[in-house]
Amino acid sequence: MAIENPQPERVNYLNKEYGIGSWLLTTDHKRIALLYLISITFFFFIGGFFALLIRLELLTPAGDLVQADTYNKLFTMHGQVMVFFFLIPSIPAVLGNFLVPMMVGAKDLAFPRINLLSWYIYVIGGILMLHCMATGGVDTGWTFYTPFSTAFSNTKVIEAGLAIFVAGFSSILTGLNFIVTIHRMRAPGMTWSRLPLFIWAHYATSIIQILGTPVIAITLVLVVAERSLHLGIFDPKLGGDPLLFQHLFWFYSHPAVYIMILPSMGVVTEIIACFSRKRIFGYSFVALSSIAIAVFGFLVWAHHMFVAGISVYAALVFSLLSYAVAVPSAVKVFNWTATLYKGSIHYDAPMLYAFGFLGLFTIGGLTGLFLAALGVNMHVHDTYFVIAHFHYIMVGGAVMGYLGGMHFWWPKISGRLYPEGWARLAALIVFIGFNLTFFPQFILGYVGMPRRYYQYPAEFQVLNVLSTAGATILGVGYLLPMIYFLWSMRYGKPAPDNPWNAAGLEWKTASPPPTFNFDQEPVVTWEAYNYEELDAPHREEVPVAG
Amino acid sequence: MSEHSSSSLVTYVGIWAALIFGTILTYFAARIDLGPFNAAVALTIATTKTLLVALFFMHLKGASEKLLKLVVISTVFFLLILLALSMADYGTRAWS
Amino acid sequence: MHSQAAAVHPEVHNPALLHHFAEPQQQRDAASLGMWIFLATEVMFFGGLFCAYLIYRIKYFGDFAAASQTLNAALGAANTVVLICSSLTVVLAVWAAQHARRTMLLVSLVLTIILGFAFLGIKADEYKEKFELHHVPGASFQFQKSIPGHPDQMANPQHAQIYFALYFIMTGLHALHMIVGIGIFTWLLYSAWRGRFTPEYNTPMEIGGLYWHFVDIIWIYLFPLLYLIDLHK
């Protein structure tokens, strides 16, 4: 039976207006965040479906489930959908859109209509991609390397390129909106050093979105032009250099991985502070490390090209720079750890995801350093070692941060509490499933299994079977939150304004918030993460788990 | 925050004249053999013209905040990174 | 950060002020910053093309010089002058809006649009000539010319095709931005004619102007890079 709120329901952004028109024409950043939530979840399942087929094929050494060409399409579309239509938008477009205005104390983003436009652009890109997949798909790998993509592939390269080109503009507009909002819309008293680190992380992410995305946009234009007109820009037979494509592609696509991880780091910072009841250790270091990651992230792209034919001197430079980019990430890990030290730790579901993030991101990041070493790279490039490395960061890091954030802010977003017991179980299942899926892949890559192959020597089968088993468990772990979040919207306990007694302006307004976020414009006179003050009246009470 | 930044009409016409002069200079400098410096001269004049347009026509000079200048400088910096680090590859391939 | 103006005088309400801003200055600053950031994305968008151009020009300098010299540098220079004049008319239009000079505003906007069309007209003429000479990349591409300064050496047609591919993509993309700019200024002209701009509110003029100047800046670089390679030979 639905649990009704015993109090008469306050007007909030969800019930202020009803009807599909009020959602499709909304300029409320919170509603747009939910529109994005539905769209990216949809694409997550599409990308996940392709992953399922990949892992099913890899259960056996022979290529017996699908044909080789089909397998090429599967891993290509898995990558394209997950990167461009799930990971890149995920946290910024859902949690960022919802929270950035509230965290700075504003009524909305700087450009609400551009925000809505960005969602429509995303949807158009998504429809183009769906059509592309439904009418034959692409088989070039998500990396579109030339001259295969421009001169030899018989698949729908142009349509996929256009779909991603369009989706890129959604990303650009989101970043633009965030930067202007953070600069111009902060409430009185909200100085830069009082901003939540979630904001700093999204600010850094937005810088990357602004500067990087246009480069892949023009690269895709060149690919489409080359493929249509055989211009020779990337074709060695016509005097072109295929590596030029790779330089231009990776100039965006490497910083893109920081678009995917920085917001997640912002989420984890908020969660760790709240569930350790402590101010983040080294606030300025964490804030500046986000900016440093954004800047350094643009300096390392050719580490994806060490074996592609770049000069060895360039390779040396990029290898050195790749070691440098790890430093700000390591700074964050140290600061999170130092925050936990002597904190009052609570093991609610968001914190479980944060712990998972800490361990898995560290492993993923360290294996990135292995890959940045030229000698090791020669050996493991284009093997499952690389795949394991980036999935540890993208899935073990970014997706866990996303899920942790969805749990942490779910009461604020929906006005309902999710069932804590199920949530902790799901977090555990995700963690176990994830490690079972991807740890064997480190070993597989190290002993030589190449990526993008649908058949492999029989001695690799055990590891592949373990990986597929893990993927199934991981899938269950992902389904559970979907089910109980939906369940909670009707049957969940109504949430108080601040169920976690967390710091941050978003917790000072109702759950769910009113359309203009605050009844009165906030005036900030306190520092960020003022957990000592927040906990002072409650020090005698035992903190209650959800 | 920037106020209504605007220069006087005389300034605008003066900048316009400088831009026209720069164009003429570029055109005729290209017809003289300066050896390897032809491209450098052309790009220097182009950059000077760009600075004039950005500072005076786009009111960057009058902006009371450093923020807009920071946006411009950062963008140019990353564009130069793209060009320079790509050239680090192409320029050194012949060395091996 | 903004002042407490709205909190102190809630009844002061400029009709152009959007609800989520506290005061007009904040809205204006947000619009300005937003446009500058958008222009930053445009710089990086064209930047990828400049990168490709830089690499191939160094690699195939002689062939690029040969191809470049089939362009009409005088027309290119004329187009540069056209755009510089249009930037002046734009800046005059913005000034006129800020100083409530209606006639000057409308005349400047009209002149800007005319100059924009003049640019496109000259460009179309150049493209037509390229088409007639079979210099458009694709199936019917032909190129026979010697490398400037080396009359005994013929330029490589494939490398020349790369030059023309970049020429058409770069100037074509630029022309597309010009067309959008003309569209924007047509809308600004209509709004100005309707009396929408006052000294207190002329933000669309300012940020439209920023866009136009950016398009001018791109051409300021395209002209010497594409038209003026080794002209002394």
C-alpha cells in the first residue's frame, strides 16, 4: 500500500504542474535532470545489452555465437553508447543539473532554456544513434580509426559520426551553463572557498567539455568528409596520415575520460565528508587538484598511440606527462583517506559505493601508470589489460560514484527514502560482480589475449568464464537499484529535508525542493563541510542508520 | 563585473584604420622574399590584428574583471598545446 | 556575486530581466561570459582544422604553395577588407544602441548585413572559379602546376587535393558561420527596428557583436595562411 505523507503535500517541483507538456517544455533544471536520468538509463541498458552479448560470445574459445563482423559491431556500439550516451552525460547531466544551482544557492542555472535545448540535442543524437544501430550499426571500434573508417568499412560510419557530433553539442552546452552559473549565480556569501567540492569537480569537468568536445566534433566532420569524398586527409594512399586522425581524436578522447571521472570524484568527496562527519582533509588541495586534472588531462593524449607509429621522442614526452597527470588524482585519494582517518564512519549505502570507488579507482589509476610506461605498453597495448584498466575507472570508479550519488541525493530528488537494506545488498553485489568481471581481464591481457577478438586460445577460457559470470552478477546489482528506486517513489518513506544531516545548501531546503529551490535566497556565513556545527546538538544521540 | 564598456567613436575608426593598414601590409609583405620569415611575419600581423579586434571591438580591454581575459588566454593556450604537441610528433619522426 | 538590490527593492523589475537573475547587471554578465565561452568552443572547433593544415603545409610545402597560388590573393585581401569594415559597422551599431541613436543603429546594422553578403558573394565567385578549374576535391579533381620557385618540378596532385580539401572545409565552415551571423544580425535589425534596444538593455547586440568579430578573426588568420604562401616566387 502506498504510504501517504501524513502532512498535506507541499508544492514542490514534481507536483507543481502535471502533464507531459509541463515536462517536455520545462526550464526547471531539476525536471531537466530527471529527463536526462530517464534517457541515459535507457542508453545504459542498450550499452549493457551489447556487453551481455559480448560476454556470452566470450564464454567459449570459438567464435560461435555471432559472426566476426557482428562481433565487431557489438564492441563498437557498446563503446560508443556507453561513452557518448551514458558516461559523458551521466553525473553532470543528472546530478550536476539537479544540484549545481542548489549548491551555489541559485534559483536555476544561468541559461535554463539552453539547458532544455541541450537535452533535446542529446535526444536527437540518441535517435540518430539508435537508427544507425537498427539499420546495420558500425564496426570500426568506438575509436573510428582511419583509414578503416574512412575508406574500408562497409557500415554506417557517417551516421554514427553524426550522432556523436550532435550529442557532443549537448555536452558543450551543459559545460557552458555550469561555468557561467558557478561564476555568476553564487548566493551572497558563497565565496569560492566555501563551495562544495562537487562544484569544483563540475567546474573542472566543464572546462574539459568546452575545450575538448569541439575538437572531436571537427574530427568527425573530417571523417564524414573523407569518407564521402575520398579527400586523402587520412588516407596514406592519397598522401594523408592516419595518425593525424588519432592525434585529433585522442586530443578530445583522453580529456573525455576525465569528464567521465571528475564528477564522480566530486560525488565521492561529498559522500565521504558526510559519512565520516568531517570536513574534507585539505579542501584547497582537492579543489585545485580537480583543476589540475583538467589541465594536465589535455597534455597526455598520445599515450594511446605509443605503438601506432609516433616518433619515440614524442612518446617519451607523452609518457612523462602521463605520469604527471596521475599526481592530482593521487592527491585526492590521499585526501579522502585522511578524511576517513579518525572520522565517525557510517556504512550507509552511499558510503559503501564510495569505499568501492576508493579501492577500484586506485587500482584503475595505478594500472594506468603501468600503461604509461613505454616498455610495458608495448606488451599490453590492445590487450584485455587495457580493457580492465579503463573499466576499473569507468565502472569501478565513475559508475559506482554515480550510483553512490543517486543514493545519497535520492531523498532530495524524489522526496522518498530508498530501502537501506536492499541498497547495501545491491552495493555489495555490484562490488563482487564488478571485480569478478574485470579482475580476470587484467590477467588475460597480461598473458596476451588481444582486445576486440571474438575467439581465443582454449587456455584463456577459465578466465573468460569467470568474467562472464561476474558480468551476470554485476547486471543483477544494477537492476536492483532500478527496481527499488521506482518502488520507493510510491511506497518509500517520505524523506525529511536533511535525512543525512549533511552539509550543503541543497539540504537546507525541502525534499523534494520547490521549483525555485529556496523559499528565500540563502545568505552563506559558514564554511563548507561544517560537520562539527551540524553534529554539535546531536553529539549525545547515537546516529541512526537508514 | 563589467560595466557598459565602450570606447569612443574615434577609437573605433582608428582601430579600423590600423586593421586596414595591417591587411595591406600583409598583402605586400607576402610579395617580398623574406626567406623562412614570410609565414612568421604574416602570422604576427594577423595576431596583432586579432588582438586589436579582441581588445577594442570586443571590449576585452575595458572589462573590469580578469575572467574574460582568462577565458581567452586559456583557450589560446590549449589550442597551442594541440598544435605544439602534435608537431612534437611530426617534427621528430625523421629523427629516428 | 551580485548585490542585494533585488532583495532591498523587490518591486524594481525590468521587463527584460529573467526571473532567475537578481538584477540586470548579473544577467548581462552571464550572457557575456556565456558568449565568450561559446567562442572558446568555436576556437577549438576551427583549431582542429588549423592543426591539420599546419601539419600538411609543413609536410607538403611546395605542393601547398602551388595550390595556394591558384587562388586570387587580391580577392582574398578584398574580402578581408570587407570583413574588417563589417566589424567596424558592428561596433558602431553596438555603440549606437548604447547611446540611443536609432538611425545610426539601423544604418549600421543594414551596412553590416550588406557587407556580409558582399563577403559571401566574393566567396561564391571564388568557389565558382575553383569548380571550373576542377580544383574541387573528388572524382573530377585535376591539378597540373609546377611548384613555385621550381619550374621543373610538378606539384603532386594528391597533396594539392589535400590543400584544396582543407581550403574548402575551412573557408566553407567559415562561410557557414557568416551565414549564421547574417541571420543573427537580420534578427537584431528587426529587434532594433521594433525599438527593443535601449541604453539599459542591449545585451543581444553586444553578444551578437562578439560572435561577428570572432568570425572576422577566423578570416584574419585564414587569409594569410591560405592565400599568401610563397607569393614572392
